[in-house]
Amino acid sequence: MNAMSDSVASPTVWLVTIVVTMGVLLVDLLIIARRAHEPSMAEVSRHLAFFIGLAVIFGVALWLFAEPHALSPHPGPEFFAGWLTEYSLSIDNLFIFLIIMNKFAVPRKYQQTALMIGIVLALVMRAIFIVVGAAAINQFSWVFYIFGAFLLWTAWKLAREGAEDEDEYEENRLVRFAQDHLPATREWNGTKLFSKENGKRLITPMFLVVLTLGTTDLLFALDSIPAIYGLTQDPYLVFTANVFALMGLRQLYFLIGGLLERLIYLSYGLAVLLGFIGVKLILHAMHENEFSFINGGHHIAWAPDIPIWLSLVVIIGTLAVTAVVSLLASARMSAAEQDARTGPRRDWDND
């Protein structure tokens, strides 16, 4: 069985989806490139509402009109479960984006461009992981054991980091190599990646920001793709859920700003979410078991597949409880306590 041909979407729908996605990104990039600026709250609110509205309409259309098939018995609910999971993971990513912007002192008017480039890179990387993941699942059902174990490890790591309040970000080796070995200038040249001084080409701070965002996006994809394959095996639903989650990420960054720092228990919520999906993947692997050293290579009858409706309830419930508890707890904290827990707060109005 070919995973792509058995998708809820035909090759024509795939092509239209990719063309439309590229068109939206291109328009967004051209608008930003023409006028680098800090967007107003009204602007980002309109754009974010537009992207969320599109995602909801798309999901409802799948729910009402998409035909169930082997890889996706419930296309609509699976899309919403995947989209909400990817969106919640994307919100966690915004913490790192915020730290990166602060670390490199990116001027507010250039942050839109940096974020947009980062989003394009994230889409490219996730598309690669989606294809690889679909091929692996199509050939080897035991890959769910690996995905499940990886998500459980990630959940444990997130819970531990939340307990230890680790909010420091360190550049990876590639970024440190670029900083140490490539000729660079500390002067910003608008949103350009390179600058010329005395006839010599230099990398700008924007180059390092984009490199940092790109390598960070790669690590995020390692978490997000196994997670969503635990909710749907249809690569089209995996792709579109990621597209809709990333499309509104730039607007979300500017809209909620300091609210991010009030979601003090987000790491715990994501740990529960990823842990649940990890267990779901392992149960599914046991149900489809092919390992001869486990139950003689036969499927394990008592290992049920967790239904998508239960997954959707757990996802929505976990996110709602995490948000409410975080906001209530942060509201009771003093400014000094919030600083100690989340690090120095960003001055969103005076950058």
C-alpha cells in the first residue's frame, strides 16, 4: 500500500494545496519585504483570525465531506487533533523564538522578516520529515515503537525542564562556528543577510538569527512530526495541520507577546500531551506487532488503539487546564516571582 496514493487527498488536491501554500507565503514575504515594520495589534489580530478561520473551515469541510479510508478513518477529527497539537507545540516554540530575538537584539521592525524566514524553513524541514515518516510507516509498522519511545523521552525531558525552570538558550555548534569563523559585522543592514565593508563581504546579525531559527526549527520538527503521526497516518492531514499551525505563528508572536511568559506550566501540559501520544503510539505498535520476540510476532489483543475522539478530548482538556492553571497561578505571583520563574520579562512596548 502506497501511503501517498491512499491519502484522503488526490494528487490534484495535493498539488493545489502546495501551490496555494506557496502563494500565501510568497505574498506574505513580498508584503514584509516591501515595508519592514512592527505590526499593529489590529493588523496581527486580523491576520491571525483569518488563518484560524481558514483552519476551522478546512477541518469542518474534511469532517463533512472527506471519505474515511485506511490511513484516516476519521479525517475531520484527526485534522483538528493534529492541528491543535501542532499549534500547542508551536506556542512552546515561541518561547525559544522570543529568547533568540532578545539574545541577538533584533530590532522590532526586522522581527517579522526573521520570523517569516524561520517559518518557511520550518515548513520545508517538516515537509521532508513528513515524507520520510510516511515512507517509514508504510514499510515498517514497528517504527511506531520508536516514535512512541521518543515522545515519552521528550515528555519526560519537558517535565524535568519545567520543574527546574530551565529557560536558558545556548547556540548550537553550527551557529557558534559561524560566529567564530565567518567574517561578520555587528551592524544591521536592514533585513539583508550580508553586508560589504571595504570590499569584503560580511555576514550580518540577521544571518546569525536566520541560521539559529533554522537549526532550531529542525529540532522542533523532530518532536512535532512523530507526535502528529500518533494522531493520523495520512500524510496530507499531517502536512495541512502543520501548515495551518505555522501560518499564524508570526502573528501570534506579536499578538500575545508577554502573555507567553504567563503560561508558566506549558511545559508540564505539553509533557502530558506528548506522553499521552507516546503511549498511544506504543499501544498501536503492539496492536500491529511484527517483532518475533514480542508475543511470537503476533499482534497483542489486549493492546487497544485509542480512538481519535478520546485523543481530541485529552488534547483540548490538557490545553485548557494548562492555560487556566498557568494564568491563575501567574496572576497570584509578584513581578519578582514571575521574573525568577520565566526569566527577565520583555518590554514589548518599548523595544
